[in-house]
Amino acid sequence: MLDIKYITEHVDDVRRAIRDKGVASDLDRLLAVNERRRALQTEFDRLRSESNELGANMALYRNPKSKWHQDAVARGMTPDQIRAEAEKLQSRLTEIKNRVREIETESKGVIEEFDRLMLTVPQVPSAKTPVGPNAEGNVEVRRVGQPRRFDFKPKDHVELGESLGMLDIARGVKLAGARNYVLRGAGCRMHHAILRLALDVIAQRGFELMTVPILVNDDMMRGTGYYPGGEEQAYRCERDGKSLVGTAEVPLTAFHQNEILDEAELPRKYAAVSTCFRREAGAAGKDTHGIYRIHFFDKVEQVVICRADEAESERFHHEIIANAEAVLQALELPYRVMLVCTGDMGQGKVEMYDIETWMPSRGGYGETHSASRFGEFQARRLNLRYRDRDKKIRVCHTLNNTVIASPRILIPLWELNQNADASVTIPKALRPYMGGMERIEPQH
């Protein structure tokens, strides 16, 4: 959420963000509602002040021992005249009371509409963000590593997983429906080895590891920007007002909701591994083969909470991207980094990069990581603040990025490390987590 003061002072920038991000937000209506909200508040404050002043005068009129009452008698005012003045004051107080009641009734509806409209306003993207309607407008920043060229006909990850006893999609579908799966044997071991490697890498880089709830209150989803607008993608428990998270970003970012941190405590760097749930609404018929687009997966997520400083938050943005790249490099996987365009980056983001890893069966790169910086957008919704050196209360900046997500990352790992005999070589970085195992052999 943006500051309304920022919105009113940067109307053209906000209007451009609405257009470029393709967000449904009625800015003109918001500005009109805000003017009405301010007018009602101004009138309310004025009437309250007048009411307090008249109330004090009433006490003087009605108290025969007050100096005002004694002076009025000395000036020749009769009791009837004093009573008449008091009745005028009382009449005005009644008028004020009735009008205040009307303002409070109208303000309730105005504030509700104001709050609803404020939640639709997108963050203004950075000047570096390319303008584009969808992923076709993303811009490649760099490539690392070379895709493997095979001297035999390679199998895709489903063929490999099933032939090596690592993957069972049919029984996953039997258990829970489409876009589900079961990892077995060495497939399960590799899945957990990847997560453990990622946790070790991120811990070595100064992030505090946490175990967090994955069923969270809906206001945490609103605070991090997933609601309103993302309800159809989430598995919701409406009866309890809770939702299963699609990423540990939600509880990690909301961890300090409604708190005021000290500047000396910043930055806060957190990481967590969690199971993530996504309904993939609207993805019917898209990426249906294998384990690329599925309903549940495990992900190590990193979150940074820092000062409200653009240069600092941009620096942390590149730091968390480098953390993810370190894991991919340890796994010896070829990848590319993409600067995401306005139409593909989402409502709350100032700037966003995707990391895409080469997947032979897809004939190209597939997204495996997403790194975002939000500025104040999430922190303002979460009331997440800090006290700076001058004792001024300021709103934090937040950032997040995937460290690794599995089983999607198993696609390039299995496909790129397969051998002509249908075995899969385990990357050296994973072997210590798999009991020294070097190769996964076909089952006979």
C-alpha cells in the first residue's frame, strides 16, 4: 500500500503504474473519496473544538458561583437572560451533536471505501523496469553456464523419475487429484538434500533460520499483498479466517507486524523452508506434464527487512539474487537472470528479477526463482516500522527471493545429469546430504 500523501503528490506516476502493470484501480474515485474523507475530518475536528468550548461556557452559565455568572449579574443581566443565553448554547450543542452523528455515519462508509480503494493502488515501478504487457517483455540480464548437448536421446524428468523409482505421478493424482505427485526413494532423498543445501548456504550468508506457520491469518495475506486479488490462487479456510501460504514470504515478512524496530536492529535477514500451496487457478491445460506446475512444493525463502533507503534496498536486492545464484552454481545448473517487466511483476513490486534454469524437456529456460523488492508497500500494510537515529518513526522496506524450490528444480537436475544408461549422476554438492551416493541406477 502506498502513502495517500505520495499518491496525491505523484498522481501521474501512479496513473502510469496502474496502466503499465495492468492493475484494476480507480484512481479518480480514490482521489475524490480522499477529498471527502478529509473534508469530513476537518468538519468533525472543528465541531468537536466548538463543542468543547461551548460545553465549558455552559458550565460557567449554570454555576452561580462562577466568575462569569457573577460578572453577568453585576452587568445587570437577569436570571431569565442568563437562562436564555444558556438555552442558545444548548441549542447549538444539540445541533453539533446531531451533525457529528451524521458525519460519523457518513465517515464510516467513506473510510471503508477509501481503505478498499487504497488496497488496489499498485507500487510505482523503478525507472529501470521495462514496460511490457507480460513475460514476453522481460529482459535478459545475464546467462551463467552452458546448456548440455547430449550424444544420446535424453529422457524427460517424468521418464527418468518413473524408471528410477523416484517419481509416481499416477498415485499422486489418485491421492489428491491433478497436479499432485509422490516422490519416492532417491527422489525424496534428493528433494530434501536440495533443501538442506540451500538452508546451509543461506545460513552461512548471515540469515537467521526460522520455522514458521504455513496456515496464517488472512490479514497476513492482505499485509503482504496477496489479498485482495489473489484469493483464487490460495487454499483458504474461510471458517477460521486463515489461508495456506504459497510461500514462507508471508509469515517471515509479517513476523514484525505492528512493531517498531530500532534502526540499529536493521537489516533483519530471515529464511525458512516451508511447504507451499497454490491452486493454480486459471492454469488449466498449462504446463500439465510432470512436476513443473503443481499444487504443493517445498521452498526455502529469504526475506530482508531494512531501512527506508532506496540505495540500501536495491543493494540487498542484488545480494539475495546472488544467494540464489550461489545454490544454482553449487548444483552446476545453467541459468539466466531476467529483469521482469511491468505487466509481469505484480501489484506491490518496485523491481523484480526472475532466475530461469535450463530444462531440456522444455527446450528452454524455466522459471525457478523470483526476487522482488517492495519498498514500503508491504511494510505500510503490515504497520512495520522502525525508529531512526533522530527518533523519527519510519516505514521499513521489504524484499524477498527464492533460495530454492523443489521439486521443480528436480527437472533440470535429473534431465541435465542423466546418462546414456538411464542413470542419473548426483551433483557433488548434494552427495554429502545423500550418504555419499554418487549415482541413481535404474531399478531392475
